[in-house]
Amino acid sequence: MTVVASSLVIDNIGSLITNDPGLGRGPLGIVEEASVVITGGVVEAIGSAGAMADRRVDAAGACVLPGFVDSHTHLVFAGDRAEEFTARMAGRPYDGGGIRVTTDATRGASTDLLHQLVRRRLAEAHSAGTTTIEIKSGYGLNVIDEVRSLEIAHTYTPESTFLGAHLLPAEFEDRADDYIDHVCGEMLRGAVGHARWIDAFCETGAFDADQCRAVLEAGRAAGLGLRLHGNQLGHGPGVQLAVECGCASVDHCTYLSDVDIEALAASDTVATFLPAADFSTRQPYPDARRVIDAGATVAIASNCNPGSSYTTSLSFCIAIAVRDMHMTIDEAVQAVTLGGAAAIRRDDVGRLTPGSAGHATILDAPTHHHLAYRPGVPLIRQTIGPLGAHYSG
């Protein structure tokens, strides 16, 4: 038996998903009857059961996965839109306009309250298996409140995203180009230093391709990485624009043409699906099978927000993807681990391999199949690894 000082061992693992085919069986690199030794927050070794360390977590024969990577959330907000959801379930279509309701509530909330709300949502996500998360602004839509939102987000994650181009605020009604100039100017200058990424909502009712291109180009010039919301409510230019600009990801991808899929497959832009949003808005689910078979990289994220996807559960998203998006369970698990990591350009998370971050999710189940097999059941027994409060910038 191996003894490692100042370490943690997750031992007696029935089925370990490493996401490295070189370490185990199949694309998920599954190792049976395994242990994982973590030293200083980094995976030191993968081995057979029986390794020893200063601290021991007994998996009791359960399945252990890499911690989930949620690459698309909107956690900095106040209020909720339960009435809007109820009306939508009664037949009212989703058009994104409720963002202004959340903007008003967020602007009116104290900074202390927003911190409390974000910490509560992060704790919920952590208990659901998420160890790495991206957080966007987008409910301030003015300089003061966008910068405040980013300062809050960056307190809890290095993956903070400036989404000033989320929707046109009421004070810029019928002046979208002026607002985009504002986003690319004073608002962006305030965001730099608190954001790693910049994003825009390329959609009918939000901003067109030229406006979003201006935002992305300004963000790139300021040293930010690029992301984009696209093709949520219908076919549009979002995917093509994201590929053209070299975005790390284009998110939603609900409506994809053959040309869109070909462009994604020929690029390193990740197609990030947000199935809980399609569930909540009654949009059709994207056919992930077409995208995967074409060779594109895919991710699944929660899109946690108060209007169209008020969930932090990536297990729920996995179940939807397997049931309604024609993904295998293995593909869906990789999409919330390796795929999410690719969407934020990280190679240290989304896997359990020597040298990777020691972030793990222990299921209350013998295999990862139960994540889709038992939808809605709280199968996350324990989450190991940081989220939110462990990051201080």
C-alpha cells in the first residue's frame, strides 16, 4: 500500500471515471475498484483500492466522477420570475423580455444581499456536484451595476463574464446602437479587471450580428476571451458569428442548420447546450446527435437564471440530454465535465488524472448511468473540491 503525506485519498471506488482512455476502459477511462490520491488540491495518483493518505474518504463501492464544470450561469441577480414561468406554462411564449424585470430587481438590491444570494446558489450547485463554474453579469445593464455584478462574480470564480449586451435597457429604448457604443466604451472599461470573458446575446429581440461583432471585437481588444449566446429562439447568425470570431463557445444552439454544424465541426468553438432552458421555455430540444456525429465539441451547462432556467442541477440536464437530445449517457457525462472545461478553455478540470485538479463528485450509486436512469433523485453523496467561497481572486 502507498502512503502519501498531507494527502486525501478517495478509496474503495467501485467505478472511477477519469475521462482519460489511457487510464481505463472506454472513452470515459473507467477504472474499477480504484482510489484517487489528492495532494495540495491536485491529483497525485490513480490506483487500485487500498491507497493510504492522511485523510480518507470511503466511497463504499460507489461511482466517482470528475467534479462537474458548469460553463454558463447567471447567478448575480435578485428577485424571481415565478409568475412569468407560470404564465409560460399556461401558453405564453418566451421572448426574453423578462430580463428587464430582473434588471430592476438587481439594480435595487444591496451588494450584501447579492453576495448572500450568490453564495446560496453556489452552495446549491456544489451540493449538486459542480466544482467549477462560470458566472455572467447582465442584469445591471449600466456601468455601476454591471461592474458591481462582475466584482461579485469574480469574488467566487475566475470564470467571470461581462454580459453588458444582454438586452437593451429601458433607458436606451430604440437606441440599440448607442447602447452598444456604451457597452464597448465606458462599461467595458469598468469591466476589465473583473472579467475573464465577454459575451453578447445574438438574437431577434436582443442584438444583431453587427452589434454583437462590435462587442466581441472590443472585448478582444481589451484582452477578454470571447463567448456568445446564439440560435436560441430561431435560426440566426449567432453560430456563424461565434466561429468567425473564434469564440470559446456559442451557447444555446437550439436551432442549428447543416451549415452551422459544419462550421462548428471545423472550428474549436464549443457548442454548449442548455437543455434546462429549453425545458423551461418549451422550445424544441436541439439534436445533439447531429452535432456530435459531425465531430464538433459539445458541452452541457445549467444556464441558471431566474427567467428561463432556474436550476443549478447538471444531473437534471444530463437526464434531459439523454432522454430528449439523443445523447448517450457517456456523452452527456463528458459534456458536463470535459466539454464544460473546453468551453472555458481549461485543461485542469473536468478530468481525474495525475496533475489535474482534485475535484470529484461521489455518487450515491454504483455507476454514472444512474444520473439518467434515476432522474430527479439526489444522487450526489459528496462533492470534493472548491466552488465559490474557496476563490478570492
